[in-house]
Amino acid sequence: MYEMIVKRLIERNYHISFAESCTGGLVAAALVGVADASKVLDVSFVTYADFAKVKYLGVQQETIDEYGVVSEEVAAQMAGGVAAESGAEVGVGITGVAGPGGGTDKKPVGMVCFGFCVDGQTCTYTCQFGDIGRNEVRQKSVEFVYSTLSQML
């Protein structure tokens, strides 16, 4: 699947950038494992802390305050911000609660929010992967990103 994404990006002369929080670089690493990834990936960010999302991606502090850092609103701003900052046609933002702690009733462990910005158009998703273990939540997030990109591209 990763090879197909690289191929489609090359065919469209698109570049992609990622703004990752709970996945900690796994999404970008999956793409880097593909030959020719350097033709489509110039820069990505791991913005684990809230201040990093604000400083490097242009996420509005007011958005974090109103919706929480794990929200579709923040994921959308992460996606749009990383695309704008890097000059990429495709930006992806990921923020969530991988666990084992940090969950709440409204935002339980395993909840991950995604933003996809393609040519300036942004869409968002929330997945409830459940309390399946930190690394499994992160891996499911990677799979979701590439599955969604395969449909979008």
C-alpha cells in the first residue's frame, strides 16, 4: 500500500508532509521505507507537545483550549499547517490518546483524530481503536492514514 501512495503522489507531482503527535513519526517512517519516497516527502514534524503544535504548525491555542488537543479541529489545523509550512500539496495531522493512561470518558484511550489536507481542502476523521495497547493504537493509526490516502489519491 505504501508503494502505491508514493506512486500516486509522483504521478500527480504532489509532495506530502505529516504532523504527528501520538504516532511519533511512524507514519512518515512507513513512507520512507519505500523507494522513491524522497521524491514526495521533504519534511514532516513530530509535535508531541501542545506548544510545538502552536509554534511549528500554526495550530491556534484557542482551538486547543476550546476542543482539546485530541480533536478533529486540532487535527485539521495540524494538517493544514504542515502543508502550508512545508509547501506540500498533501498534509496529514494525527493527534490522539495511545495510552496506557491519559484517557477520559469523552476521549478514551485509543481515540485518534486525523486531518487530511489535499490541495487546500481539509477533511477529518476520528477513530476509536479501543484500549488495545499503546503500540497497537499507533500501528492502527498508520494503517488508517494510508488506507484513507489510498482512497483520496
